[in-house]
Amino acid sequence: MLPVAIGSSDNPICFQVDVLYDGVSFTTEPAVTGGAAGGHAVASSEINIGRRRLVVYSEDNAVLGDGIVVEIPFNLNAGRTGGFTVVDLAEIIAAGPAGDPITPFMVATGFVEEKMKVPVFSGLTLSESGELRFTFSGIDSVTYR
């Protein structure tokens, strides 16, 4: 699972992000709603192999809570062993209650070694100073870059 979380003082009501990954090594499943989503609608679809678009929005302009909004399940494709896989967040768009864009949003890039278990990024937050913070838990004795 790749948790997608926010931590913003700008009162975001919606956001869209594309998750880019190695479509030869992995497949993804539709996003699972997290605790910070509240009553927001969550939609995700595979735009093409290696790219899943995630959209989170509120029909009544409710502000998103801090924390994990959604989790995206990843599956290692059969027969894949060795090498590194990139997971990027791109095309990030977020808006506040008046429809105003929220910035800065940062793009996080990660490399994961292909194994039978996908590592987990959690607690992804953006501080008021624009610093991106996250927790990464992986597999013992595996090197991640």
C-alpha cells in the first residue's frame, strides 16, 4: 500500500495527483479511503500502464483532515525479481474552499527494490515551511535509494 496523506494549514478541500510507477513490475488497484478523507469522494483509475490518477473532492466544500486520505494497493507482477522501481507523485493539483490553488505542493520520488513485499511510505505530510516528511518501512537487509 502507498499511503497518500496531507498536512496543510491551507484548508484543502480537494486534490488530484498522478501516481507514476513501473507498470512492468507492478499493478495497482483502486484507491482505498483513509481516515482523513472524511465525507470526501475518492476516485482512482489507471490512466495507462504505470500511471494511476487519484481524485479526492467534496461536494459541499468540506476541508480535508490531516493524515492519510487514501491508500493505493500495489501488487508485484508474477515473475518479477531484482532491480529498482520508481514511485513518483506528479501533476499535483489542490484547491481551497474558494477554489484557489494551494501551493507549494512537492513531488516525492522514491526507489523501491523489487521483492515479494512492497515497502510502505506512511505519514506523508507537508509542513507549513514546505518541508515534505514521511516514514518509510521496508524489508530487512534490502537497500533502498
